[in-house]
Amino acid sequence: MFERYTEKARRVIFFSRYEASQFGASQIEAEHILLGLIREDKKLTARFFHRSHANVELIRKEIENRTVMRDHISSQIDLPLSDGAKRALSFAAEESELLGNRHIGTEHLLLGLLREEDSISAEILNARGLRLPDVRQDLARHVHVESKMRKWPLDAPRPEDRDDQWVEELSEAFIDAGLFTYDELSAEITQVASLRQFEEDTEALLRMLAAKGLADPLHLPNLAFDLRDETKLAEFIEKSRQR
């Protein structure tokens, strides 16, 4: 069932099983998946939640107040998914296909939880300002960038093309470091009207590096060639992070 899940998405399911055991639940409910999602993917929750709204303990307390708490059970027990949780995961798979993705990631799990409207998880998300159309639209705006930079889930083989690989790795590293955002890179890709020496996504990233003062704009072709080398790529990432 979880063959297409990214490593992060699989860990969400692992954590949801743990959360269900702590509640003494006989099944994994959608709200347990929500707790697993917030616990596992801080980047995703920071993107869609206000900081105070993504607190795992506060959300757990809210769920506790709305469910029957029982004695903890062993986390080694393989709890089944409830019907609501199954629907949420089914919706997640549908959302992945709608976005043109081959994997199922944490972002798709979030959409699946929002679509399972008759659930505590959807009510909690809605109360914190998350709406299915808005989240879906936000993710759709990033689909071009993510299809270019993150074509494969984290546990899939790396692309053979070295340009694809360094563009993917460098984009992820710099976005994680807060040097620029997906929105900025996406806008740059959109503005690239004509292709010169590189593919669209490669040229957009090089322009972004130059605009942020992270690369010499007069030597971008040389930089692109150098970054095909794994050692030089790692050195460039580390040097840029230290600026």
C-alpha cells in the first residue's frame, strides 16, 4: 500500500501508529495521521500553519478533549486503519495524481486529511485557517518547480543527468537554508522567456544565484560546468551556507 510513499510520508504513518497506541485506540484514525504529519514534516507545517498553530502538544490536547482516552497499548501492535483514515490516504493518492506526481508525499497527506471532511483532523485544520482549495492551489503553483527539482521521492535513485542532479540538490539545500524560497525560484523560472545554454530550470537557478550574490553573473557557464562534479557541488553548497 505504501510503495509510492516518500520516506517522510512513511514516517508519518509510523508516527500515526505510535500516536494511536498512546491514545489506547483500536484503530489509526485521521487525527493520528495529523499528529504524525505535524511531528514529521516541520517544513510543511511551517509553510501552511502559523507557528503557534503547529504545536503538536496543543493539537494532541485538543484531540484528547474530543476522544475517549484509554490505557496505552504496545506500539508494537500493528493497528489497522479506520475507514476515515483509509479514505484520507485514498484521497492523498488521488491528489498526487491530480498534481502529476509519481510519489505520495506529506503534502498529499495534508490534502487527503482536508478532504476527509467528517473528521476531527479536518476540523482542526479548518479551525487553523487551512482550506482545501487554498492548499491545493498553493501546491499547484509549485508543481512546475517540484516536477523539475524533485521528480523523485527522497528514497528513489538519483537522476543520471548531472545537470538535473546538481540543480535538484542545490535548490533543496539553499531553500532549506533560507537563502531563497520556492516562490522566488518559481517566479524566476516563469520569467525565463528564452533558453540559451541551459534548460529552463537550470538557467532560472543560475540567475537566482547571481541575483542573491551567491555566484558571479559573468561566470555562470563555468559554474554550471563545475557543479556537475560532486565534490565541487558539495564545496559550493558549504561555502554558500557560511556566508
